[in-house]
Amino acid sequence: MHKVPPLKIAPDANIAAGQIAKSLDKPLNLGIGTMPGHSYQPINPQIYEAGKSFLVNFLGLESENLTVVAAKGGGSGAISVGIAALRSMGYRPRYGAFSRWDWTGYESFCSAQGLERKYLESNEYDLNEPDAIMFLQTNRNGDGTRMSLEQATEIIELNNQLKRPNFIDLPYFTGSEAEKQLLRLFQTKATEPTIIAWSPTKIFQTFGARPGGVVLILHPNKEHFDDLNWVGGVSARGTTGFDDAVTRELWEAMATDQEILSQKHAHYLQTIKTATDCWRQNAPDWAKSYFNDDNYGGMFRLLPAKVDTQQLMAAQNIVPVLMQSEDEFKVRINLCGIVQPDGKLIPQAEILVAKFFTFLTP
């Protein structure tokens, strides 16, 4: 990827003063914050470190050579901060690369960040273009497939060859050893930085509140970390990474309520399983493979459709999302539409699933 020398800036004067103030017993505050009693309170350093430790362990990563940045706005905020971090390190991407079926949000990121688009084939992460960011998903939001270790190895080798950083969008995470091993592969084998844009909004049942996300910058070695670990502070200050109340609540939960978060994550996984089992058991034979164990993709699936499928379903009180790529149509379904907040199926879930498939043909 085209790269320029990163422009390292001086430390933020407000942050530096705030750090000094925290080290003193009773400092006279002559400039930090706003009116007395109303000063902005950033994440407590101890809370930050404890939350960081939980997250790194949760994802199965090694703690060395990591820069971790809090971000507003869940995974979307994390992606924005992640792109800013790459720019801060001197990378100058020209393209954003993704499948048309992956996630419609990538279109918005390209427009907002001034990136041209390169469309990948579904199931593929193979693009011999040095100046592209490939938005990687370990559990693919569009077709539901999981990234394999073999596929990850090929991606890393290609990006190493092109001197292109890796960019992982991580809104879904089961915590399986296979997924942890996959992330560690990027941490240990990549010779360029890896950005992980992590979202808690679905896996910790916090979608309604939409708290902060987190950007993890995996530096390829200690020398890179020592030279560029300042990028986290610059990216945070210059983007959505300047935390707010709900972001601090997330970090405090990761620091002090780890058992509760683990329970919420387990409830999320069980809810996904309950919903997926119902869809698989009541789907026609041609559609059952969309709901098997190798076809995870979080809570969403894409199924073949026609231009009028959404309208016909809406007449029967069924509402999926209709997506289009050129002349092809698919409906995106949220599997959990048939599940109640307590994780149990809604009444007549089996009948409704069977009815849904009457509008589709393979």
C-alpha cells in the first residue's frame, strides 16, 4: 500500500496536564475541564487497563505490542477510528474492498472516507491491489460463512507481499478456540499492522444503548509498537475515539462486571442457537445449509429473492431487508426475529418460519 512517513504530533497538552493532575494529591486545577464540579472525566487509567486486559483475554490475543483505543458508536465508530489509525501511521488507501453482500455500511464508509470501491466476489478475500483496504469479517455478515485458518493464512501472506495492512471488522464473536486461533494468526504472522474494529453491541446484548466500540492495533513487532504506539491517542482525539458516558460504562463493565458480561455473551450464543435450530428444522431442504454449524454469520443470513419479495412478505406482516446487486436480489433476515428477549421462541415460530419460505425459491 502506498505509504508516507507518519507525521507524529506533539502530545496533547490537555491530556498531558490531566495525567500530571492525577498523579498529585490535591492539585490546583487552573485549566483542565470546564466549570467546577462539571469537568470532563475520561476513563480512569486503572479501569482502562482492567477493561483492556479483559478484552484482550476475551479475544484470545497476546497482550504484547498492542495499542487499544476506545471509540464511540459501537462497531461503526470503531471502523472509522481504525481507518484514521491507518492514515495516522502513514498508509494511504485508495480503495475499500468488500462483497456487495457483506454489509451496506461499507458503502457509507467509502463515501465518508473518500475511498473508491472494489467489489469482491462473495466468499472471496482475494484482491491483488496494494492500495485497498479489504474489510475482513471472521464471521461473514452477508453469506454467513466463517473464515478458515487456511483462508486467513492466504490473506496474511497476500497482504504481507503487498505491504498492505489487515483490517478486521469483528461484530460477532463466539469465543471459540478456533476464532481465537484465527486472530492470533494475524497477530503473529502479519508483517504489517492489523486493525481489529470490535463491537460489543450484539454479543453483550447492548444493541439498544449502542455504547462504544474498541479498536485494537496489532503491531507486527516491538520496534513498530515503540515507534507508533502514539497513534492510538492521536486517532482517539481526532475522531470518535474521544469517549463519552456510555463508552465509560462499557469499560467499567469490562473492568468490574466480567462475570455478568460473560453471562450476557453466553445468553447471546444460546439465543442464536435457539433461533438457528428453529430456522434449520423448518426450512426446506434447499435452505438447510444456510443454518448449519459452519454457516454462522452472527444473527443474519442472506437468501435468494426477487424484486417483489419484500413487498409480498410485508402484505403478510413479515419484514426482511431486500438487497440488490446489479440484477440479483436477496433478502437479509435477522434470525432472532422469532425469539423473545428471554431467549425463548415466540408463539408459532415454527409456522412463521415455514410461511417465510413459501415466498422464496432456490
